Amino acid sequence: MKRVLEVEQIPNPVNAPLSAGIQYGRLITTCGMAPIAPDKSLAGVGDIVVQTEKVIENIKLILAEAGATLNDVIKTTVYLADISHYEAMNEVYRKHFPAEAYPTRSTVGVQLGHPDLLVEIEVWAMLPEEGEQA
């Protein structure tokens, strides 16, 4: 019943022991998604807006693999290397998530695993039941 969600466009740049996403029944979770490009490079070095856009693009790819969209997201956790980037990240985030039902969210300042990594976002999503809309 547990299904690993991987897409070619999001490589594991350091071969870490993790899955990009997991689907368990209707539940979908992602790892802390980074702004990784298909060539394993870090997109938008030094630019929180570009990095946030790329992270959300990568999340969409993982969700699509399970037949889900951002409308199905119920919880996010945003990890910022510099909490002063909060407003700029928030502007990008706001464009992508449905205003009528924003997911619950935690945002924390942390030290991320690479010095040029400014943001990671993980999500929890729930596919609607048969005949139900998100």
C-alpha cells in the first residue's frame, strides 16, 4: 500500500537515504523539498524568490505523480535559512496555494544542509475520496 513517489526532474543530488515523496492510500508526504534542478544543481543561488518558486514547482511534480495538486495539500512546513526572507518567501507561497483554504503551516528558521540553500518546504496532502472535491 505504500508507494514511493520519485520523478526524473528531481534527482537526489547527494544520494541521501530518502524518498522525494510517499503515498500511503490517500495520504501523500514529501521530503523537505529543495530547489534542485534536473542537472542536480541548486537553482536560484542567493535568490529566495527563485528558490521558493523552484521548490514549489518540484512539490507540484511529486504531487502530480500521485494524482494530486496543491489544492490537496493540508499541511506545510517551511524551513528558512534566514528568517528575514519570510516576507519574500510568503509572497511566492501565497501565489501558489488556494486562498480560500490555505494549508496549515509552520515556518521555522534553521541551518540547512548546504550554505547556498535558502528554503526547503515539505508538504502533507490528502487525495479526495472518490467523488469528493479537494
